[in-house]
Amino acid sequence: MRAYLGIKYHADRANRPLIEALCSALAAAGWETAVVARDIEQWGAFSLAPGDLMRATFALIESCDLAVIDLSEKGVGVGIEAGYAHARGIPVVTVARRSADISETLRGISRAVHAYDAPAELAAFFQALNPIR
């Protein structure tokens, strides 16, 4: 089963370690991951025009069985990705650092919401998502 990871990306790739840690937690629970920054942009090696990037992002989301949205840091694109997945009937789950503010609208479309202190803690949460699969 494949999970799309939606997260605010930084052009300087400052949050690459967080993205990789989240992917590791998903992999530990048996999920293959799909990530725009890694799979489409190859960590900054490729840049697409905004329209092309959104088309590629939507296609990547559609190739997945689950959308995991990390809202530790808010971003318009993250909301678009979550809404798109929900509209396409792909289950959405939201994770965020414990101190983050998760909007009521995102809570409303999420099948589950989980706060974390360290990404490694998420493996058990991701494993518990098996019924969603």
C-alpha cells in the first residue's frame, strides 16, 4: 500500500530530515511513500512550472491509497493536497508536532489526527491505520 506525504516544503530543503523521518516511520509500518520533493523534484534537482507541478502532484496523490498530511507547519499547498485527496475519495490522516494548530476544516476531512513529539513515535500510529487500507 502506498501513502502520499503532504508537507510544507522548504526551497533550501531544511526540512528534508523531517520528511525522511516521516517516510521512515511509514515504511516501518509497511507503507511505501510518495513525496513531491523527493519523487518529482528530486530534492531540488528539477523545477516545474506551477501548473505542471500541481498536475504532477495530483497524479502522485491519485496513485496512493492514503494521504498523510503533516501540518506541523501550515501551507496553502498542503491544504490543497488534503482537499484534493479527500475529494478523490482517498483517506486523509493528519499528523503534526504537538504544539501545532490543526484547523477544524482539516480535522473535518481527516479520518484520524495524531500529535507527535518525534517522528519515530508515528510508526505505531501508522501501523494502526491498517483498517484504512
